[in-house]
Amino acid sequence: MKRVFFTETVLRDANQSLIATRLPYKQFEDILPTMDKAGYYSVECWGGAVFDCCLRFLGEDPWVRLRNIRKHMPNSKLQMLLRGQNLLGYKHYPDEIVKMFVAKSVENGINVIRIFDALNDLRNIEVAAKEAIKRGAIVSGAISYTQSPVHTIEAFAKLAKELENMGASTICIKDMAGVMSPAEAYELVTAIKNSVKLPVVLHTHCTTGLAFMTYLKAIEAGVDVIDTATSCFSGGTSQPATETLNYALKQLGYDTGLDDSILKKVNDYFKPLRDNYIADGTLMPKMMATDTDALNYKIPGGMLSNLVSQLKAQNAMDKFEDVLTETPKVREDLGYPPLVTPMSQMVGVQAASNVLMGERYKNISKEVKAYCLGEYGTAPAPIKPEVLQKVLGNEKPLQGRYADSLAPVFESAKQELADVARSDEDVLSYVLFPQVAEKFFAERKAKEEKIVRYTISPVEK
Ligand code: CO
């Protein structure tokens, strides 16, 4: 019987896509031992925006969260998403920090690290991948899926081969915008299966309504692992439902390895939480709906809504269609970057500026400049020479890899923090998010002092 494995995403991607990663640890702690018995291939629970949101919004130490999940799920493979040389932050870090961060992630409980780079520049994946392998983690080498004249089946298959050579244990096709169609999935999975010997993972979102069909065709083409979310946290901008795919695939003769009764318990647990998030407005109904605009405009849903709010703020909604026409042109000029963070913002803002200023590339953001300098990596196709000239003037693009120009920062960060940092993990949190981490450390200390006061006061009276 053909086996299809499931990665459950409720704790990370579903949480991130539907409720902006606002799920506090305490709300899901009690279900972890049950989830541990479900039979998932892995549980995606960390990385992506989880780290940032724990520190910034939830007053939680992300490292403590990871250790707690580990403690309550001793039998599961815990998975994280890592943005290559960006780690979980928004800029490139020196190799020293990348290695330490990966080592600490594994030490605190991570088993599977899915590593991607928005530009598919493998130099931004290599250091993290090598360190993860050294520390005994499973590396899932991810391909950022996008559509453009240079993102061909052959190019993706070649990329998969290179990830295999780098030591990846699985290849993940990451369709972050949910725009991969069933036909495209069939063709791509077939090509990658022919090019590498590794298991292939497919990750997509329901945003445009294609995902269930896309998974089914991918499975027909031999995909080994799919990402799904427990049904009450599925659909819309999240992943397809775990129980639905389990039900359909079992009927088709696939072994999913999943325990139906446990899947039901997991969903029953999260349902009231989901209802609370709807009631308090954290989960907006439109996040759960199907939106096919991304298929028409070839622009991811999130980017489209950013464009709308940007234009509304400048009272320029009458220019919306012009900006939509300009966006793919800017993307082409810049060598077809996949429209994911931070490239989606970069391209969107530039397109809007080109239209609103009445002159192309009159205003250039510092992000576009850094991109043209090569600080994000190599563009998928050459940047148009006339645009490069306009953006950089006499400045020359970087030769080599940007991270090689970054000096180590760990020791100086440690000294800056002095006794505020209680561990190397604290120092890493600070390196990634300096102000946010400082505020978190101060609040952590204040909270502890308060607890001490409360425990002392009854005795004093
Ligand atoms: Co995703």
C-alpha cells in the first residue's frame, strides 16, 4: 500500500496564516500529549513568525515554548521553518549566528528543519543546512515556488538536485502563495522525483481554492509528505484539512498512518479556541474564504491587500489598475524575484511609487537598492541593466556572498546584555530582535519580582 505522510501545521503555519501567530502556548499545552499519538510524519510548531510573535506579542520566551512542546511530545518529530541566512529575522546574519541558532534549535528539541531562501540562492541555505546535519537534524531543502519565464520545471528539478547534493534528506516544494495548480503540481513532482532519490514534500495554502486538488495530483505523481492543518484551523489562507485528506486518501487505498479518533480529539480541542478567535476579531472571516485574485493577477493575496491599503492611505485607489499592471513589470525588471517577504513588499512599493510619481524608478527604497547590490542573494534572472544603472548609479554590485562581509556579533551582543541574558539562547533572541528582546527581558524580570512579592506578602501580614 502506498504511504502518504502528513505534517500537521496548526501550531505554526495555520496559526500564522489565520490568526497572525497569536496562539499562546498555554492554550494548546493540554492537547500536545494527544497530538503526540496521532501518527503525523512531523508537527510543524516553531520557526516562521512564531519566534518573533512569542517575544513581541505574547510575552513568551520562544525557546521555553520549544522545550515545553518537546517535553509534552516525546515521540513526535518537531519541525521548524527557517529562512536560510535570515534565520527567523528579517535581515542576513553572519554565519557564526546562523550556526549557533541552528545548533540551539536542535538542542532545544527540533528534529526537522525546513530551510528556504526567497530567491532560491543556495548560498543562503548552505551554512544552516550543513550545521543542521552536523547536529543530527533532518534537513528539508525547500524550493520557493513561483511562476515566471525563468522558473521552469527544469530549473526547479536542477535546484532539487543541488539540495540533494548539499545533504538534504527531503525536498520540499514550498508554494507559499497557494498558486500551484493540480496540473503544475503533477508535472513538477514528477520532474523532481525523476531528478532526486529523496522523499518529496509539498506545502501549499488554500487561498485560491486549488490546494486539495493540487495535493491529490501531487500524490498521484508520487509526493511523499503533505502539509495539512486540523480542520477547524484549515482552509482559506491556511492549509487543507488533515481529516478531510486522511478520509479521502484512505478510501483511495493510501496508508496515511493517522489515527482517526485522535484526529477528531485534536480538532475538538481546537474548535472552541477557533470560535473565540472569530468572536474577538482575531480571526477574520475573509481569511477562511477562497480568493482567486492571486490567480488572475499573479500576485499573492497578502501582497494584494497590502497594495490596497497603501493606495487607500494615499487616497489613490483610482490608480489601482495601473499599479497592478506595473507590478509584473517591476518584477521582470528585477529579475523575477518570487513575491514573498521581503520581495513582495519591495516590488509592490516600487510599483506603486513608479505609478504615483509619474516616473519609473524616480524614488527607490533602500530595500530595492540593497536587493540590486546583491545583499539578498542572486536574482533568479539578471536585473535589467538600465534599472541597475538607475538604482545603483556608480555603485558596483557585491561580488560574492553578502553574509561573508558580516562580522561576528555574538560576543559583543553578550557583553552588551551583561547579566540581563541568562543563556546563549537569550543572546540569540537579542541578536535577532534587539529592542523586542530587551523589552521582553525587562518584563520577564518585573514579572518574577511581582511573583516573589506575592509569595512573600501573606507571611508579612
Ligand atoms: Co506556508
